[in-house]
Amino acid sequence: MARHRNTIRTCALTSPAVAQPVAANGMSEPRDETTPTGPFDNASEEKFVLSRRYAAGTGGVRGLLITVLGDYVRPAGRPAPTSAFVDALGRFGVKEEACRQALARASADGWLTPEREGRYTWWHLSPAFAQFLNLGAERIFGFTAAQPEWDGRWLVVLARAAETNRAGRHLLRTRLRWAGFGNPAPGVWVSTHTDRVGEAEFVLDEAGVRAEAQVFLSEYLAGGEVSTLVRQAWDLDDVARQYEVFLAEFRRPPSSDLLVRHTQLVHSWRRLALIDPALPAELLPSGWTGARAAKLFHRQHARWEPEAMREWERISRPSG
């Protein structure tokens, strides 16, 4: 456990280069700027930002489509026909018309590029969205429900949005939590991930409070127990309960359908990776449920992914 000394020592942080923010599915979001800022080129942020509903794991057809794109189209490295999406999403009760509408919207948003070939329409990932999914995969599959290393320092953000700035208040509350920040007191946000300065700055910019906010790198020195701060900042009991649900659901295959069970596994894990701040082990309750859930996810993913990919390959071959 990191040693703590008396009082809180802080130093202000500045960062000229703003990192990409966390998207609702745990993936970094490309920025909307005139000048390209990275691998996303000029991709519009508006076209890639996912809804809060999807972030909560109930993103309907649109959210399910993104899971399919990330889990099958991205690793396959080639386009897929409309029939494959209709088949895959149909296994979750999505009607063909709704599937086609979701594909059309994804194309309009710049995620996909359609290509007509005979009787079939093939859907290619746009270069920007492919990179978007790659970064998301790194974050999701690298998630282990705990921070591997911690030097005892905290990233502290002091920021409030005016009552009249309802959109800004919403952005602060949702986006900072998506980035793993806890809120122990009004206007105070803390994280053990000190490398997320850029994400915090991006959220402050979006919320329109950057000029009035402060960001500090801090070290705990004295006062009440750090465990009290953790309980005030995050509802770990709720996170633990949701891990228990995950464990109960995926100890055994939730479906005999090869594609369905793997898609459900990843879809559920993405949601948990978003709501869990991934604190260092010394700040987590003993016997943290997330550790068991992470082991189960990686074990079942290794078992189920090859069969699911083979099933995707099968339905991606148009008949006739």
C-alpha cells in the first residue's frame, strides 16, 4: 500500500495537447477540429459520440450494431454484407427493417461506407471508425477491474457548471465518471489515474467551464481515512453487485448460439469497464468481486471467440 503523509500537497497541471476523451462505450472519441489532431483526421466528433443510453449497456439496435462491428467486422479486416448484420442482429430480436435503418444511419454518421456489388451491399469500416474501434478494443480487453500500478498520487479536478448551464452540468457528471473520476464533494472530482489529464481537460472544454476550473496533481498526507474518501467518491457496492450479476450470467454459456453468447459477454463487459473506476488494489475492498469477474471474462472470451468468429465468417458469405 502506498504510504501517506500529512496534509494534501498539490501542484497545478497544464497540458497543451488534449488527449481524446472517453466515449460511451469506453473508447476514445475523436475530436471535432478543423486541423487533424491524430489518426481520426477530420472525422467529426458529433458523428462518433455515442449516447448515454448505449453507455449504460442498453443502446438498442445502434449499440448492438457497434458491438458487432467491433467484435467481428474489425478483427476480420474486411467488409460484410447486409445479410450478415440482419442475421446477427436478428438473433437478438432485431427486425430486418430496424437493422437496415441502423446501417444507413451508421453510414450517414461516417462509420461505414457501403459498396454495391451485384445483388449485395457490402459495408466497409471507415478508416476513422476502424481506428476508433481499435482503441476501444485495447481499452476493453485490457481492462482487469483494477489499476495495475499506482504511485499514491491523485488527479484532482475542481469544476462546477452554473445552474443555467444544464448541458455543461450533464457533461461534467457523465463524462468525468466515464473517465473514472469520482465525486466526493460538490465541484470536486478525483481519480487515481494521473495520466487522464487530457480527458479531463476535454470534458471541461465541452462543458464550457475550462476557464474557471483547476486541475491538480495531489498527494494525500493526513486527515481522515482514504477509504472514507473512496466511499464518498464512488458507489463500489453498486459496482460489486453488477459484477455479481455478470458472474452469475456468464459462468455458463447464456445461450447455445455461438454468436449470441460471445456478443452478450463482450457487450456486458464493456458496460462494466465503463462504470468501474478501476482503482488500485489497496483502495478496493478485500476479495474485490471485479477481480473474479475479470478472470471469468478473459477465460470465457478465449473459449467463445474462435467459435463466434467462425460463425460470423459463415454468415458473411452471401449465398448464391
